Amino acid sequence: MQILRHIPATLQAPCVLAIGNFDGIHLGHQALLEKLIQAAKEQGLSSAVMTFEPHPRELFTPEKAPARLCSLREKLEYFSNAGVERVYVCAFNRRFAKVSAEEFMQRILRQSLNAQAILVGEDFRFGAQRIGTTQDIVQAGFNLIKLPQVNLGNDRVSSTRVRSALANGQLDEAAMLLGRPYSISGKVVHGAKRGRQLGFPTANVHMRHERPAFTGVYAVKLDGLNAVANLGVRPTIAGVPKLSLEVHVLGFGGDLYGKHVHVEFFHKIRDEMKFDGLDALKAQITKDAELARSFFINRA
């Protein structure tokens, strides 16, 4: 898969183009990507995706921006696995935000990306002040491919629903909306080794976004291995406010440093808590590990 972090100055090979933020890659996004691949094959064109980094609301109202469901790397991994041939990662800055809807369609979509067909969600808006609509795309002469709304239960599948499910500890519902368990991936880095000192060595997974949709202690799988994880700021450890994802793999003594791992979340054990000292913390971690172990035994 080819990744371009700029809009090319020259005309590209004709493509079918999907546009969106794709945060979380939920069932609605997956349906859009499946249609993209299908349409590209039917028309004998390359498949391409345009996405934005950062999320537009992180630029304009960072304090109100939604929690990230996935990092850019995680999105790119999914695009590649889905069979997308080319991805345009648009740097969403104030200069890009001033591009008019007409310029976006003519200079970017037509004269640069050579989009022969375009796929977007029903609520897609674009251009300065978000004045552009799907009707404008049709009126500009583009072939707009529409997809029916993807529902689960009585409501539309959306990134907002996924965030809400995660925040409320409803991991099964989040998994249904995503079509898979919610996960975070990252590189295992060296930490302060406090978990090892407590008898519970952990893999410290580097987080690429500082505002996750949820925190707490969870039964997880790290690359398929049963584990227990703490996602949060470790309130019992003084002077460590930084967000971290620490994973203790049950019954595992191998070396994971430097590896890029995939952590899937299956069951919430408890909220993150502050304890009166390390002895109390160690006792609770012991309970957490047993609860995680029992969860996976009962789930088998």
C-alpha cells in the first residue's frame, strides 16, 4: 500500500476514492471500504482513501475533541489489510481548513487525485466552514457512490456509539459495533520496572494518543495471550501522571521489549483506583490477575 502525506502537485492515476476520518474502523467504515474495493475492481481503477490527521476538531476545539479510538498507524494497518492500494494522509491544519469546497473538489479531487468515483458517509461535510455537501459533489459532476446506513439495533453505527460503549464498560457492545474486540497496538518500551518489583512484570505499550475513550483495569489478550491490563495514569505511583498501558501476561516470562504488540480488550474488571501504598496495590493486582484468569477460563 502506498502512503502519501501530501496532495500531489501532478495528476495521479484515476482512482475510486473514499474520504473520511475512519476513527475506530467500525462496521460502517468497513462497509464503505468493502464497497470501495468492489467499485475499484469493477471499474478497473485503483482504490484510494483520503483521511485527515489530526481530527479536525482537535485543531479547532481540542478541549472538546472526541477521544481517539485508534492511532494513525492503526488506521493505516487496517486499510492495508482491507486491500486499499493508496492512502492520502492530509495534514489538517489552518491552511487546509481554509480551502473552499469548490477548490477541494476541483483542485484536489479532480485535478490532483483524479477521483472517478467518490464514497463518503451520509453526513460528510467539507470545505471551509464545512459548507460542502454530498449534493455539491454530485452537482460538480462526480460519480458519488452511496451506501445505505449501517445500523445495529435501532441506531446507526458510529464512532460516538463505540466511545460511549467503551466509556460505560460495555466491551461486548463495542465489539459488536466494531465487528471485533476493541484493541490498542504499540511498541513495548522500557518502563520503571515497578510491576516486576511487585511480582507482576508488565509490558509497557507505548500509547500514540493521550486521550483514550476509557481507562481502568481489564482482562485482555496480548497477541493472543491471556493477560490483565491497566490503562490510565497509575494514581498510586507518585509523580507519574503520564497515560500508560501496562499489560501483565498471565503465566508468561518471555521478553517482549521492542516488539509491536496488539492488545485486545474483553472485560472490564474495575476502575482505576488509588491505594494506600504498594502493599495494598500488590494485593489488588493479585485479585485482578485472578479475575482475568477466571474470565478467560469461563469464556473458553
